[in-house]
Amino acid sequence: MFQLVGYDEVFNGEVAGLWRKASGAGESGDAHGISHVVAIMGPQSSGKSTIMNRLFGTDFFTMDEDQGRYQVTQGIWLGFDRKSGTAVIDLEGTDSRERGEDAVTFERKSALFALAISEVLIINLWTQDVGRLNASNILLLRTVLEQDLVLFHDEKSAPMRTKLLFLFRDHDMATPLPRLSNVMKEDLQGIWKQITAGTVHNESQLEEFFDLEFYALPHKVLMPEEFEAACLELRANFQKEDIFKSSYDRQLSLDGFPVFAGGVWETIRRDKELDLPAQRELVAVVRCDEFKKEALEAAEEELGVVKEAINTGDDTKLAAVGEDIGGIVSRAFEVFDENAQRYPEKAVSKRAELEASLSALATGIFGSHADKVRRQLLEAFGTQLKSLTSWNGFGKGLKGFVTTAMGKFDSLCATNVDYIEPEYSAKREQLSSSIELQARRWRDSAVKSSLQQLQAHYGSSFAPPCAAILDAAAKHVDTVWALVAQLSHKSYKTVKEEASTRFATEGLALPPDVERSAIIALKLDCEEETLRQIHGLIGSPSLFLTRVKQCFFDQFRNDANGLPRVWGPDDDITEVYEKALEVSADVANALSTVNRFDLDDPEVAKESVKHFDDECYIEQIKASLQKEAEAAFAESKRSQEQMKAQ
Ligand code: GDP
Ligand code: MG
């Protein structure tokens, strides 16, 4: 038993907890067993609390004569009869002396509250007052009838019947109950006429809205045995249930009682119009929200355990994470659905909210699990890649590593839970593309260093024979570049074959388009290498000059067999000199422009490249050659003169 509303009209803030405890409700507030509400109104000290305790086994405070304590019910109290599943409301006396003038307003509020909440309203009256109703009794009855009309029979609200159960106290058997009942009915009709006169209910009968029932109880002190017997009989009636007809049902799910009672009372207290459907809707919203929170909290707690497993668990535990999360999510829905079915009109939207939150929670936790697995696998993959020290076997090795990584990801993260499936797919995709990226980077750098090596191979196979061709340029002035082109073609063919081996499936396993562009790059590299090598041989003015001079002196100083000439007295030095000058000029001309060829086809000339763009270099070279040639010529002439003079 606890107080719902204080004497000061304030609704007890603890009601939710007290209700849960006192009604024996489960964690969710499920009011098992409590299915009805009954209230009692009547004058102060008319034995209301006493009779409710007798009828429902409650323990409301009563004015205890024996101990001389004066304990009058103040405000509104709530007790429980778990046996009959009834919540019992005991109200402050309607003629409260303490309230004075305010008693009338409090009585109106009490009546509204009692009618809104209880299916059966007991009205407690002294038998002696029946037929001689005093002002306050009339006021009480009038208030009850009026407020019932306001609540359940104006245009807006759905009509609802109310049972008024009259208890005639201290019945002395002098007047039989049927007579008392009739007198009471007549008085009620009178009051009814007064309040409906001139309203829409003018033509309506009291019985259209109310079920009336009358009981007489003997004097508790004078006829205690009879009193107790009558109490037992009435109690048995309440246990039978048929006293609560479905037409009185206030349509509130009792797990929402605290919210409903609080809302109703606050509205009444603030003198606002009481809109019961709106109140019921409020209860539905509040309760479904509570169910949602409870389901979420329970899920969060369980997910905490899963989190722990993610942080510390072994593979067996990790592999179960998806399923565990799925179980937690469906349990949360089960609990919510079980509770929220009482409020079908709000359950759907709150379920959607719950679904959103649960899905976010589950996704978050699963995501961190999948992320952790993903990072570990990516790291392991990187280590495995590093173990590949050469291009050889890359393709086969890579395939194995990828299969291992993706397989392990699936075994640790695969899930059949709808909520986390997208997260699984996303993380899998992420892992697969990271792996692909790493593999591509590794492959690209392997391709790059392969190209460098191949270019070097090309250079070293091309350069020495090229130097020989250039050295002997005087012998094949017209075909020097054709020879170089054939040489470069041959050298390129060899490295191209080597490249194909490296790039094939057994090697780097390059996709066809990548292989194609690698080969194109190789060709460009080799072309560049060709020029670089040639440039290294003849590309600077001094190298060029040396080579041309070499050519001149070869021709001038050596004979056709390459042996040094000894000038005889009859030798025509001038002719040899001019011939040598001519040949070296031809060589200079031929070498001053490099002909580039297509490495794949030496017959196709691409372009000519001059060593020196600046003409003056050529002039300088020619002048320098001329000078040295003339000096050599003069010296030869001199030695011939000397020989002749001897
Ligand atoms: P309440 O103020 O209406 O709740 O009245 P209580 O239940 O506290 O009882 C007021 C006083 O009336 C107490 O001293 C009771 O013992 C006494 N009382 C209870 N029931 C009866 C009854 O049926 N007849 C009479 N005469 N007194 C009663
Ligand atoms: Mg009382």
C-alpha cells in the first residue's frame, strides 16, 4: 500500500517503483495478476478504509478507536489484492473538515480521477442517510454523475459504462435492502434529471450509462459477526470477476498504470480537460519507450561480454561473435515484442527505433571485430609478401596468401545475421581491396626493378659491340647506323624475351594490359639506353673530336693493313693526306647525326638526332682537326724532305 496523491495534491514521484514492487510486477513492469481497479468514495470516517481492507485484504490505515489514534485517510492511496488481481484505490473523505472550502474542488478532482481509472466505483453511505441525503451526500452523488458524463459521454469520447456499487453501512435490518435501493435509485434519478436538464442527455436514462448495485452491511460494532459474514460474502463476489464487466474496461494496460494515473492526475490538478484517449496514447508512448530502453540496456550489457571476447578471445570465440550478436539482437526483440504487444498502436514505431539502435550497436561492435580481424590479416599478408624476395614465384605465392587471408576472414567473421551482414561485406571488401593494393604495389615495384635490371642487361650487351662498330666507322661509313640498329634490335630481342619470362604467370603474373605497358616501358627504356650508350661513346665535343682525329690519324699514319707508314721519297703524302681528311670528314658527318630505329624493327627509321645542336661545335671540331692534320702533314713532309736530302 502506498500513497498515490498527497494531501497537498502532489502526485507521488515514487509511484512507478512502488507499483512495481507492490504489484509484484516483473522487471518490465508487467503487472502479472493485476487486472482490475476499484475505488471507494464517501464521507469521512464512514468506514471506507475498514471495508476495503475486509474486501480486498489491503492494509489501509483506519481510525483506530482502540488505541485512540485518529488516522484519517488523506489524499489518494493505492493497495493491492493479489488474490483477485485488483488494484484498490482509497480516497480521502468527501466531507473533509480539514479542507474547508477546498473540499468541494478536491471532491470533484477525486471523483474524476476515480472514474477515469477504476472500473467499479464503490459509494459508501450510512444507511440512516438513505432517503434523507444531506447536502454533502447529494453533492458527492451529483459530482460523480456529472464527472462521468464529462469523461465518457461528451461528443468526443467513446461512451463507457460505469458501475456504481452502493454500500449502505450500519444496516439495521429494519428497512429491507430492496426498499433502500429503490429510495436510493429515486434520489439518483432526481439528481440525474437536474444535471441533464437542458443538455444533450436530456432524454437519456441514468441506466443507459450506469450499472447500479446495492449492498447492505450490518453495524460493525453492534453486529460484528453479521458484519464479518456480509464482508466475506461481498469479498467472494469480487473474487468471482463477473463484477467487472468488459463494458467498464478503462482500456489501460495495467503495466502502464503509474504513467496513466500520473498523467490523469496532473491534468485534473491543473484543471485541464481530461482527454483519456490522449492519456492512453501517452502511456503507450512512454511504456513502449521504456520497453525499448530496457531491451537496449539488456542488449548492451550482453554485448559488453562479446566486446570482451573480441578484445581477448581466441579464434573459437571470435568465430562465434557474429552468431552471438545475432542471438543478443533477437533476444532483445523477443523481450520488446512480448512487452509491447500490449500497445500495438505504438509498438511498431518504437520497434523501428529499437531496430535502428540495435542495428547501430550490433554493427558497431561487429565492425570493430571485423576491423580487428581485417587489420591482423592485412599485417600477416604484408609479412608474407615481404618473404617473397624475388619476382620468381610471386604469382603462385600471392594467390595462396590471398586465399588464406580471405578464408580466415570468412571463418572468423561470416554471419547470417541481417543487421551485420552489410558490415561483414563492407569489411571483407575493404580487406580484399587493401590486399589487392599491397600486392599491386609490391608487383609494381618488382616490375620497376625488373625494368631497371633489364635495361642494364640491354646496356651491357649493346655497348661493347656498338663501340666496336663506331671505332671502325671509317670502314662502313654509309652503313654505320644500320649496323647499330641491327645490334640494338638483337640486344633488345634478348631482354624482351627475358622480360616475358619474368612477367608471365610463373613470374610476376601480370595481367595482360599491365604486361603490355611494361613491355612498352621496357622498349622506351632500351631506346633511351641506346642513346645514352652512344652518347657515352661520341656524345661530347671532345669525345667526338678524339674519334674523328683517331680516324684521320688511322688513315694518314697507317696503311691499308693497319701498319704504320714509313714515308718513302716517292710517296704522295698530299694524296694520302687528302684522302685521310676526306674519310675523317665523312665519318664526322656520319657520326654527327644518330639515326634512331624502332627496336622491334631495325628497318623502320624513327628520327635523326644531332649530337650538337650548335653548329659552332662542328666548326670548332673541324678547325681543331684541320690544325692537327696540317701539323701532321707538315711533319710528314719534313721527314720526307730529310729522307730525300740524305
Ligand atoms: P474512513 O475514514 O471512511 O476510512 O473510516 P475508517 O475505516 O477509518 O473508520 C472510521 C471509524 O469507524 C473507525 O473507528 C472504525 O473502527 C469505525 N468503523 C469501521 N467500520 C464501521 C462500521 O461498519 N460501522 C461503524 N459504526 N463504525 C465503523
Ligand atoms: Mg480511510
